[in-house]
Amino acid sequence: MMEAIEPAVIAERKIGDGQPCFITLEAGPTHDGLASAKKLVEVAAECGADAVKFQIFDPDRLVADKTLPFSYDVLIDRESGTTETVTEPLYDILSRRALPETEWWQLKDYCDQLGLLFFATVSDDSYFSMIEKMQLPSLKVASADVNHTPFLRQLARTGACIQLDTGNATLGEIETAIDVLRTEGNHNVIVHNCPSGYPARLDSINLKLLRTIKQVFQCPAAYSDHTPGWEMDIAALAMGADLLEKTITLDRMTRSVEHTMSLEPQEVCQFIQTIRDVETAMGQPRRIMTAAELEKRQAIRRSVYLLDPVNAGQPLSQARVEFRRPGFGLSPQEYERFYQATIKQDLPAGTQLNLSHLNLA
């Protein structure tokens, strides 16, 4: 039997086995400025998400080659689901997501006002002073930075819960990254199964990896979904995901990366409610019957009924009986157990037998 895994902690909330699944809505790649970012925050708060996540970086520090191409799919027809592939400089894509520090503060304050936790994927150290002042409860490492050990050390020292995206990383690379974080004294780690691709291919999702993450790295496992809809999120929950991250957008037909597989505002509440419903339906690993359930089941089970009259002192084994519903009398199992017992008094045909009718001494 696998040892119990120590839960991660985000803002005093435990994340791990036996805890409610933590739901983060990703808005980092789908906003195009402060106004749209705030609208996405409003959607997340209204629908009951636990946190909303953005991506904080400086495009000029992150990308050296401003002509480096990046390809992704965009939705061109809602009814058919038809997409086309678009290629543009990665620098241009990232520039649409970048905000000045003053606006990041405004967005953080807005989340606080709405009672929503503000997370961030931080991709360069120029914002470290800001995020430390913000005291963000959790920081995420992009899958591209899983081997950026100097940066991992800096993140670990913030003391925040570190969420590690893994993308196409090998188990060995993930192990090295976790060792770096723990060596710096930060054991508050959540590892994401984050399939690559926008959207991700089904054969790249590997939901079974969630169990491997828990077993091998002894930490909570999360699933970052890059597929349309939420079928894979439900499956991930059933596989033991402790945290789900799903991207949201104001318009899935926006011609930019990640919109095509994101949830629109009218879908977000249904997504979260579905996850909560499935979580409730999953229940517990052991069978627990309520008093009401125990009573209700007796109505469809069977009792022993006399087909003929019986006399006092007659053995039960000599009585002609039938097993009929409801099951509030002598059960078939009790009938076999007390088969040689005698009957206490004369009883007419049709009587539902119970233990009080038998001499059990």
C-alpha cells in the first residue's frame, strides 16, 4: 500500500488526497489587456473557481529572436468545428499578454476584491520583487523552464507553493526539478501533467501519468487541460487529479493561441458544477450506508411468508414457505440459519415470519 502523500498548501487550503479538487481557471494566454483580463476574472469568480492564473513576463527578456515562428490552430466555424493553422512570431503572441507592473497590481487587487486567488506563471526574474510584495500563494513554472535550475531555485526561495508544469519533460527531468526545489527548502510542490499542443492530441494526454506522479514523486498531481470541452478533466478527476487547470476565453473564435480549446463564459459555470457533481458522485472508497438507505433497501428485499398455517412447536423446516417482498421480516439468510428452530405459536397462512415467532434458545 502506498504511503499517504503529504498535501500541498495554498493559502491555508490543503491540496491532495481526500481534499476537494482545486479548480484554477487559466486566463494568461487569452486576455489582450487589462480590460479583458478583468472580465475573465469576473467569470472565474462568478462561477466559483478557486483561483485564476495569469502569465507574468517581459517579452523582450524572454524571446531573443523576435522572428521565431510559432504555429497554432484557430477556430473558423463554430458549427463544424473547422480550424486552420496560423503561424506568427512568438514575440507578437507574448506581447499581447504583457502588462505593465501597475496593471498587474490592479488585476491582483481586483481578484482580492472578488475573493479569488491570483496565481501566476512567472517567466523571468525582473518581476520577482513585485511578486514577493504581492505575496502570491502559488507560483507556476512553465514546462519550458523545467530544466532552468537557477530560476527554479529563485522561485523555491519565495516560499510559495510551486506548481511545476512538465510538458514533454522526462521523468528524470521532473525528478531533477523537484530535487532542486526541495534542496532549497521548498517541499510545497504540485506537479502538473501538462500535455503539449494547442489543442493537445488525445494520444499525448497520458492521464495514467497522474498516478505515476503521485507514486514516484510523493506529491499532489494536477492536470492542465489543453483539449476542447471538459471530458478529459472529468477523466483526470477520476484518475486522482488534486488540481485541475482549464483555460477560459471571452470568445473561442479569437484568432490567437489557446482560444480554440478554451471555455467561453457561458460554459465555465457548467464546467465547474460538473466537476463538483462528479466529485460528489465519486464518494468514498468504502461502502457507507445511511439509515434511510438501509430502510429503503428492505422494501425490495425478501422475507419468509407462510403458505400454510402452522402449529406451535412445529419445526420451521416442516413449514411451507415462500420468499416475498418486502424484506422487513425473517430474511432468507436468517431462514437458513434458524432452519431447525421451532415456531412459538399457531400462525395462519400468509404470515410474514420474524425472529419473534421462533424459539431460538
